Amino acid sequence: MPKKIQARKSPIHGNGVFAVAPIKKGELVIEYKGKRRTHAEVDADDSGDVESGHTFLFTLNDDYVIDANYGGNDARWINHSCSPNCEALIVEHDGDDRTRDKVVIEALRDIRPGEELTYNYGITLSERHTPRLKKIWACRCGAKNCTGTMLQPKR
């Protein structure tokens, strides 16, 4: 199967992932890969630093996080957008082993070659979303409906 995506420099932020072939709505684009770590393990080091405005962490379930700093693939370079063309879906494994759950990125609409792939990160922090943190987690997607931050309203 020919590769349909490529990681390269992005006008949104640093690196990004771009379609190099047509991608159909509903198509599985890539699995988000990385080391399974407990929330406590992640909290104990700096790979999830709230102050950085950058993360390769993806909450998998109540027990585990996928840390793409370790064994990550090109999915870690997909940027956030307030008007995304993809979505991240959590696929639960049938058994009791929560480390076997996974995250896949699926196209929300048809994507043309040359388009950058994006999804809404859905970031909510346990801390209050202060103006300072909103600035640290600034969104640069350029969408008409851009909120200016990757942080989502708390529920």
C-alpha cells in the first residue's frame, strides 16, 4: 500500500503531516504510536510540562498515556486546528489489558494531496486556564473559527 502522508515543515507550527495522495472521508490515516506510560510516570518527568505549550502525550484511558517521545511515529507531528480535517479516535481492545487500547487518526472529509492534516487536540488542563496558559497553548491554525488557543473549555 503506497504511503499517503509525509511529515515535513509546517506553516502552522514546526513540523506537520501532509497528504501526498488523496485520502477519503472515513479513511484510517495513521495510528498514534508511542510508549504506554501511566499518568503517574508521565507526571513524574517533564515530557508533559504544562508550561511548554508542546506535547507528544495522548491520553489513552484512565490508566495510560501514549508518550510519542518514546517510539513515536509521524502521527506525533499532526498539528492542532480549530477546523480540523481529521479526528483522533480511541479504539478499546476487547480484553482487560488497557495497554492494548490504541489511538487512530481518521479523515473527517476528503483530503487533497498537499493539504496539511490536523485534528482538534481537545486539551484541558487540571489548572485554571489563565490568559497566560492560553497564550502558552496558543493556536496558530489560521481557521476562520480559530479560538486562539489549543485549550478547550472545561466541562
